[in-house]
Amino acid sequence: MFNKILIANRGEIACRIIKTAKKMGILTVAIYSDADKDALHVHMADEAIYIGPSPSRESYLLGDNVIAAAVKTGAQAIHPGYGFLSENAGFCRECAKQNITFIGPPVAAIEAMGSKSAAKNIMEKANVPLVPGYHGDDQSSAIIKKAADDMGYPVLLKATAGGGGKGMRQVWSEAEFEEGLAAAKREAMSSFGDDTMLVEKYLTQPRHVEIQVFCDNHQNAVYLFERDCSVQRRHQKVIEEAPAFGMSEELRAKMGDSAIKSAQAIGYQGAGTVEFLLDVDGSFYFMEMNTRLQVEHPVTEMISDQDLVEWQLRVAAGERLPKLQDQLVLNGHAFEARIYAEDANNDFLPATGKLSLLKTPVESRHVRIDTGVRQGDEVSVYYDPMIAKLIVWDENRDKALKRLIKALSEYRINGVTTNIDFLYNLATSKPFITEDIDTGFIEKNHALIFHDTEQELINELPIAALYLVLSIEEKAQKLAQQSNDPHSPWHQASAWRLNEAHIHSLVLSHSNNEYEISVEQRRQGTDAFYLININGQQFDCQGTLNGDTIIVNINGHRSQATVSQNENSISLYRTNGVFNFTHVLPDCGQHEIDESHGGLTAPMNGTMVSVLVKAGEYVEKNQALVIMEAMKMEHTIKAPSNGCVDEIFFNSGDMVDGGAALLAFTASDKE
């Protein structure tokens, strides 16, 4: 076994690997960029080597520098994690030249699966079922389009060197093909330096089911069951679970056997994942094989009670697999939710900022958190915006899902926009609970997940209003107790007025809609109750606060909510989702801004990929104006209304600071 390994990665996966290495008594070396000099993985490792400036192409992606760090520190092996250099055959080859073990598959296996087109040819020869499609060498747009036309729409365009949803586009009609191909090729070139594409038939109700395989160099191969990764946004996974729901033992065995065939066809060693599309009729098709550890590997660990990183280290050191197929036991059910710094309400736009508050659920045998950040750390523009992975386990899907929902309601992050509320709404939605899931889940259930219905808000607004009033009263009572005159009228927070009803007037907003609310406090003996009026509807309410929980009785209906408040923002975590409100404070002389003139600003730091309009051009509402790339993803900036582009301030290839005006725009209709 190795005495020392270098981890050629950062963030939560670097911390994850360090934990297992420490458990096995193996010393670890971290690498870090300027942005990561104080990162958690740097502090956890036994040693750390500076690798370069913050952009990954100038640090973590420089294979020669990484190998030099391993040589300098005497590391015998390099664990690449996922992303970065994990599927780079050239890096693997250079490790071998320096007599450093690459903790992953051999070069030939990486090369075989590195091209989606080549992989499909290999799988075809190994009799692994494939989705109909074109993955040939002729890359002319006419040839690719003809293949799409012949298959019939919708189709899926994919970068052959791709992964993580990059360089991928759904095309629903012939009219959309050219634009979709151009966008996919641009993103592929930016992410992988290779814009070679394939096109395949897009199944309209598929599930994304993947099989975890492991092979050693003693001719042993196993599959550690399956994961369902169907819930995705931008072709990237959001919530994963293991095992896949509704999976029969017969189908599991068939898919597992196909996955092992796939691995053996390329002489595989180590951890790998074979991804399939599972259709509604039970047929399944090979998609791709990831020659590395997956982001979602913890759910497999939870149901198999195996440490996959330990398996990786043992196999790389020449040992046999710790267990063979008949020794593996599937136990219970697990979910993983990816906690991202992103704005789900703004097309999942990545967010940046300082984690001013980071309070996580308590970890236990049922709850696990894999993270690479601490309170006070910065989510920067340079890397993927993942904050953590929340993993839960229990003996069946229903119980595990309840644990996921509870844990999400207990997560508290301030300082940066996150997707926690979105995840909670998704996990509590009826279609997710009842397993009505395929890869189009989010699009199909958008209104349900984002709580766009007015009736739901009317039921939740009284709780938010009551929480605000009770919070004000609770704070006033604490101040009174600390003062020299606790009975002073200046410490009262009951909206007291001489000869008038005790009424609080509040304004709460949701999705840019404001609601005027009056809360009248009354007493019956020693008990206080509140009459809350919203848009003419009256609610008879009582409530008590207990930490971050409010227990309410509204019109005779008793219930409770977990509440998270960050300055003027209030989130109510309920059994049917999370509801976000903003307490709108009185206008102290501020004036409305005329937005008919002005500019469209960059949502964050990034690169201008393409300018699609010219100065002086008239555009229509929602017309694409420019395309930016930030945090590994393309973002299309669209016209907010009909109008004229007066001036453009950036060219393709320019670096753009977040908040910078991209162009001057005047809203108007053609006369």
C-alpha cells in the first residue's frame, strides 16, 4: 500500500479522499491555487503545494506542475478525484513515465471511453444495447443534420469529449438544429478544446440509471448496484438516489451484466460508472462510461456499506477487490442532494459570495455531509459552485426521503444564494414522492416546484406575518428584561395606540408581487390572538415561537413551520414545500428608477462568448442579445422587452466583471 498520495483536485472531493487516506494511515499532499490558499482541503492534508493562479487552466489543469509537486513531495500515487485531470489520458501516461501510480483506469481505457463516438463503436461490438444515432468521423453540419432528420426529432447533440452536461443540446425541430449545433460546438470547444459532436435519438420519457462497476488487475469485476440520476437541470444531476426505484432483480442483473461487459471490453481497472437510458418499457441503452469516481458515489457507499475510495486505493496498489459479486449486499435506500450556490429562480444562474453563515444538519449514521467549505469561505467565480453534498440513508425510500426533507429544512446558508429551497420543494412534490420521474422532471413540474399558484400563497402568508409580529414581540421582551425599567411603554411591541386597535401594518412580497397585511392583536384573558387581514380575507390566528419553529393555529387548523430568516428574507419550510417572502420596509424617500433607458448588466464575472446583435438594431422581447460563459456554463442574455440596442460595450472574447453594463438599451415599440 502507498505511504503518501497527492490529490490532484480541490473542494469536497479532495476532502473526501483525505478522510479515507487518513483512516488507512496514508499521508496526503494537497495542491492549491491563489483562490484556494486557505481552503479546507489544504488545511486537512499533511502537506500542500502551491500550483498556480486561480483559473483552473493555469493551476489544476497543468498536469506537468501537478506531477512535479508529486515528485517534490515523494508521493507514490496521484488521485485525480473527478473533473480536472481525472479522465486525461495524457496525464495518466506522464504519471507512468515518472513511476507514479495513477489511481484510476489504464491509459487505454481512458482513451477508449474518452470519445463518446469511439465508446459507442466499442459497445456495439460488445453487444451492449445502444440508442440509435450517428457518431461518425464526418463532422460536416450537413451530415449531422441529415442523421437527425432521418431519425426524427427530438434529437440530442453531444460533444464526444464531453461530460457534466457541457456541449449538449436538445433539438426539438429541424428549424432549431443549426442554432443548437453551433451552441453545443461552442461550449464543447470552450470546455474540452474539442468540438466533435454526435447526435442520437432523444427519448421523451427516459430515466437516467447508472451502474457502479469495479475491476481489479486479477480478472475480477463486480457491479455495486445502480443509481437513479434522472432529476437534472442543464443536463447536470440535482438529486440522485440508490437503488433506482421500481428496479426488479431481473432488470438489475441485466443492466449489471451489460455494465461489466462494457468495462471488460476495454480492459478496465478501478472505479467506473456505466450510464444507461432506461425507457418506460424496460429497455435500456448505453449512453457513456465515466472512467472515474462519480460525484454521486456516496449513495452507493451508503447502500453497500463500502468505502469506494478505499477500494480505489487498494486496486491501484495491486490488491484484489475487497468483495466479489456474491458477497455484496444491498441495504436500504439513500439520496444525495447537491447544494449549489445558484439562483434556481433565474435559470439556475451560478452565484458567488462569502458564506457568512453555514449551519448544517447534525451528521449521524443517517445523515452525511461531504463538503470542502467552512463558514466564512468564499464561493468564487473560478470553480464549480457546489457547496456540499447532503447524503441521507434509511431502510426504505419513504423513510430516506423524509430524512432528506428534514435535513434540507435544517440547512442554513447566508451570504450567497443557494438552491436549498428548490431542492426542498422538489423533494416534497407529489410526483417525486410517488416516483413519477424521468429526465424531464423539472420542466414538467415547474409550476409545482416553484409554487407559482396564488392559493398556496394565501395559505402561507398569515404564517409569515404572524412570525414577524411574534419575533418583534419576542425581541422587545428580551430588551425589556435586560433594562432597568422592564415595564416601560417604550419596550412594548404590541402596536399599542391610545383608544385604537393594536394593529401592525406589514407588506410582504413574493415573486415581485406585494401583499398588504394588517395584523390586529387581541386578548382573551391571558391569551393573545391575532386577526390577520390579507386582500379582504380574514384569518383568526394564534402562535408560539420555539427556536426556529413556529406553531400556529389558523382558523382552527393547527400546524407548524420551520423558519429561516436572513435580514428581511423569510423562508417557511412546510410539508408541501418552502415559501419565500421578503418583508418590504417603508419607503424612506426612495424613488422608482425609470428602466426604459439603461443597460443590461453581466450577472457575474465571465467571458463574452458571442455578440448576437449590432448597435442600432431593433430587437423583440426575449430575443438573444449576447452569450456569456461563467463558472463553466453558458448564459444567454435576452432582451427584457421590445426595443433598440443603442450601444454594445464588449466584444467576443472579452473578460467581463459582474455588474458591468453589457450594452445600452432603450425599450420601445416600432411605430
